[in-house]
Amino acid sequence: MARFVDRVVIHAAAGNGGNGCASVHREKFKPLGGPDGGNGGSGGDVILVVDSQVHTLLDFHFRPHAAATNGKAGAGANRDGANGEDLILRVPDGTVVLTEDGEIVADLVGEGTQLIAAAGGRGGLGNASLASKARKAPGFALLGEPGETRDLVLELKSVADVGLLGFPSAGKSSLISVLSAAKPKIADYPFTTLVPNLGVITAGETIFTMADVPGLIPGASQGKGLGLDFLRHIERTAVLAHVVDCATYEPGRDPIADIDALENELAEYTPSLGGNFADRPRVVILNKIDIPDAKDLADIVRPEIEARGLPVFEVSTVSREGLRELTFKLAEVVREYRAAQPKKESTRIVLRPTAVDDQGFTVTEDPSVEGGFIVKGDRPERWIRQTDFSNDEAVGYLADRLHRLGVEDKLVKMGAVPGCQVTIGDLIFDWEPTTPAGIAMTMTGRGTDVRLERNDRIGAHERKALKKARRAPGEYGDDYGDFGEE
């Protein structure tokens, strides 16, 4: 049996980036031919795409976990790793994407509209890409970044121009079945309609869509009956139509009371897309006038409804009486609504240059640790994720990058002292100001960095290299500090 699902939670996991490769070219008579490690491939994205052939979120109900593939690691001989494949998830038109806290991420309307639900991680650079004048043969490579993982709520809000409202068995399904080619389930018992039905209607040159919502009852906005689950499907409508059963024999029911009860529910409901239903045009459809008693009741209540400024139409889905006038009136209201909407401009690319004084990171005091600091910023946090902390040279390279970005200077200005706790991303460490930046690779073995050793234990070879660095700063880097002379 087919099921209609209009709200699901998905767990999107993008692919991880592949690690870069640390490799040195070797061939006969050329044991050290230079670095040739390739870059890692980027991880695949998880992408939501609107598809007009998809009408429900049922697939995600049974398969809520969506994962893209990882990027491949780089290899020697300058071979880059393959990128991970994107995972395309097709969703119905009108799908709203929210966080678990209810914050709207995107409103997906229109064929082909896309949203990257989870971005794949970048691939790490191989040592061939990291080679420079200061590091001619890097003994390390960058790690691939982990892919983004997100838990998202998908809600389907039907894209319809006219929304039909009414108590159970008011005749909404019958009305939409005779005005369009839709074939909803119709029976003589309440709550026959368990899912919203959409129909496409043509009136002259105007084509519009109509949605009927499962029967509302008093208290629907608080969760009674089925109304709360389906009121979201009329949030986008241009006009709301009250379908009133004039042939009901239920005690305490009459057309005026039915309209007032449903208007109260609309007032209590807050659309997640913003705004409210108070400014939507209304029409009242007095249904089932093919029954003599219903026709008499419609004639009695019509003046009172019109006194409220609401257009009234007496119709019968059996005899088709009044349907033509109703159809053209709805088309007129829809045309006026569409004309009042702001025109969609063509896509423009807006370039916003970075402010001159924007350093790309911030340093704040850590409220949980006395004398501690927290560094936040896309680049420093990304660099932390890319660093292999088992490789001393990679750690030294990280120190160089943070130094060039200005992180250390900012920490000093904030009052940081050696040994204070600093947090960058998920890394917590005791801060020590770096010594000569950018020169370690050329003076020690691959994968090591003399700056990570204690200064009072620097050997003769390292001291000789440091002196050479002072004499030729252009070769080893301009910012190299001072270790002192022998």
C-alpha cells in the first residue's frame, strides 16, 4: 500500500577528503629526484535536487542515512587521488529544509533547485604541492579534511495556488475531482482523505493548482485530528476556500459556525515560512446544494457571509451547478496574487571584497580556563584538521602558517604568556612562541623540525644551519627569529 510521507529527518554525511602523499622521486643514479607526492581527492557532496517526478518523502522515511563517497589518497609520481562521487537526493517541489532546532536552511521551490546538504572535505596537498624555496623536499603532506555531517529535517509544503479547507466529509475531494483530473479517494465516512491531494485546473488562459487538506476539526492547531500535520500544505496558497457542507445533520453544526471554527484554527497556526493566514483572500463554497434542504440553508446563510465581505458560491459536485463561476473567480484571484508578487530577477553574482582590517580569525579569552585563549576562524581551524601531528615537520609547517596569518602576534597583544592554554578547533595545547619560522626543513632530516626541540640542546649542526639562515634569509625564509650566538 502506498504511503504519503511529508516530514522526515535525514542524516547526511559528505565524503572525507583523501590524504596527500609524501613521496620522493627515485630512479637509477637519481636517488633524490625531488618531491612527487600527489594531492588527495575531494570528498563527494550530498546534494538535494528538486524533481517534479517526486511527490513524497517516502524514500527518506525508509532510508534516512545518506553518505557520499570519500576522496582517494594521492600517490607518488604526482598522481592525484580521485574525487569522491556526489550523492544526489531528489526531493519534491516545495520541500523546506530545516535544522533540528527548527531554523530554516532553504526553501526548495522550482524544478532543478539545488542545495548542498553536506559539503565534502577538501583533499590534502601532497608534498610536491608544498615544495617551496624554504622547503625544497617536504617530508610531509596534508591530511584530507573530514566531510560535513548534518542532521536535517525535510518538510514538504505543497506548491498550490488554492487551498481547500473544511470539516471532514464537506466534499473537498469530490470538488477537486470534478474540477481537475485528480482522482482522490471519496467515501461517505469522515477522514476519508489521509493525504493532501493536488489538482491542476484550467480556466480560460489561466492554469492553477488546487490542494485539499484532510478534514480539519476544532483543536487541529493543537494536534487534534489530522489537521496539524497537513496545515503546512496550504502555507504557499494564494487563496483559501472554505468548503461548507450545507447538508450535514450533525448537531451543533451550521455553515457560519463551521467557518468561524476553522478561521480560529488558522489564527492559532503559525506558518514556519513566516507571515500568517490573515492576509490571504478567502472565498466560501456552499456545497451539496443539489439536496433541497441544503439549498434552502445556503440561501439563508448567504447574506450573512456576504456581509463579512467574503465571496460566496453555491455549488454541487453532482449536478455541476455553480462550478464554472467558481473556477473563473478562483482564477481571477490567483492572477491578481501572481501580479502582486515581486518579479524574480535574473541570477546575479555579488562580489563582496574582504575588509582591509579583516584578519580572517578572532582571538578571545577562554571563560572556562584562567589565562586561556580561543582562536576561531575558517583557515586556522582548517589547518588544524589538515595537520598530521605525528610528523614534526608538519607541526612546524602549521606553526609557520599560523605565524604568517598573525595568530601569534594577536596572542601576544592579548596578553598570552608561554605555557598558557590555547584552543583552535578541537585542538588544545600549551602555547609556546615559535622560534625561526620557515627554515627548519632545509637544515634537518625529512619529517623533523629542530624548533620542536629544546633550545638549550641544539647541536652544532643545527646552530651552523641557523647561522647560515641569518646570512641568507631569502633562501630559508625572512622570519627566522634569534637563537643566539655561540
